[in-house]
Amino acid sequence: GGIPGMVVPGGAESGSGEFIKGFVYIEYGVAGMLREGRLALVFVSFFLAAFFSIVFLLVVYARRLVAYRERDRETAQLVQLGEAARTLAHEIKNPLGIIRVQCATLRRTVPEDRARNISVIEEETGRLALLTDRLRDFISSSVGKPETRPPERYLEECARRYDGAIAVIPYDGPPVSVSIDPSRMMQVLDNLIANAREATTARETASARRDGDDQSRAEPAAPPELSLSVRRNIAVFCVADRGPGISEENRGRVFEPFFTTKARGSGIGLALSRRFMEQAGGTLSFAPRQGGGCAFSASLPCVKE
């Protein structure tokens, strides 16, 4: 029999049949549970990180896919626009040629006082013909007929062509060569020089207006400068002027096709020049000039003869 008053663990019956209340002590392994809890927490954290990473990547790829589709749509529209422009330029050239022939015929038959009107027609016809030629060149993907020659030859050609109207700084660097269609390179330089000369004239006109009738106080602006330098195997033609410069709001649109601030400008010259340089593997850029004005830089990689 059991001993009266004895506490039996877990509870037991004594010999007299009475139930004696007791206590049960249970021991738990807390260290093992904490270790398992940490592992579960790490697994859940890794799962959440992977889940959010996948969601993030899906969002990024979805946005890129939308951007690619939009770009493809714009590219298709540009291709269609280019084909339409090419066809339009070709169709315009034919009637312009007929107008020129008729103007030459009329010039031989009309009185002298009417010849001036024919000159206006011929001038505007020539301007339209030049615009269509530039537009056709802009939408063309051809690189022309590139030739490898020393870049200082283009400086010599500009010095002969403009003969004192611009300041051509002689090149004294190492002998190098560049590859580009010579007619296109000269077209780029001609366009930059023409813009620089117009900017210089605009500044002189503005200065004369500020000074009023006293023209003696109006100092002529320095002529545009054309220079050549070679930096890191890159030949850089720089055309710098002392004009009014380019306003802040127009700097982002300088190379946009058909953007111009001139009354009679076509807005295709700089865009075409930049395209010619890029097709030859170069660049065309501009920057404000210290002391006033602007400097355009046409860069080409140097090549071996």
C-alpha cells in the first residue's frame, strides 16, 4: 500500500482507494526549438526576398516590353515617313526642273522691268530644290564615297573658299588621316561656317542698334575661327564665333530637323550635318564659348592611310 500523505508524481491511488493529487514536471529542449525557429525565419525571409525580386523583375521587364513595342511602333512610323519624304522629294524635283526651264524661256522674251520677278521665281525655286536635296540626303542611309585624307586639307580648302572672311588657324599637330566623303565634310564645314557668320552679323547688328546713330562706337565682332586639333586619336574641327550664342531653351533642339530660329532658314542644315558625321563614325556637338558666342565641334576618328 501507499503511504498516507505521500505525493505521487502524475497522481496515483493509495491502498485505501483514495486518489492522491500530485504534480507532473515536463522538461522541454528550448535550444532546439529556437534553432528550428531561426531556420524557419531564415527560410521565410529568403522566400519573401525571392518573391519580391521576381515581382520587381517582372515589373521591369513589363515596362521594357512596353517601351520596346512603343519604339518599334515609332520606328515603323519613321520608316513610313522616310519613304513618303523620299517619294515627295523625287516628285517635287521634276516640276521644279520644269519651272527653271520655263523661267529661262521667259527671261528671253519678257521686258527688262519684268526680269526681276523672274529672278525671284528662280531664287525660290533654287531654294526649294536645295531643300529637297538636303531632305533626300537626310533620310538616306548611304555613307557617300568616303576617302582617306589628312584633315588639314579641309582647312586649306576653307581658307581658299572664304579668303579672309573667317580666321583659319593653321594645324601644327601630328600627321593623321580621317575617312569621310569629302563633299559631305565640306558641306558640314560650310554649314557651320555659314551659321557662325550669320551669328556674328546678328551680334554686330544688335550692337549697332544699341549704339543708335553713333556707328563709331559699334565695334565689329571678331570673325569666326576654324581650327583643327587631335585628341586621343580623334580629329576635331572646331568652328567658333562671337555671336549672341544659343539660348537655354533652344539648346536641346539645335539638331532637330526643321527647327530654326531664322526667318528664311530650313532647319535641316545642322540635322543633316550631324547625320553626315555620325554616318562617318564621328560626332557633331556644340558648347557655349567662354567670353560669348558658340563653338561647334565636328569630330572624326583617325584612321591609317
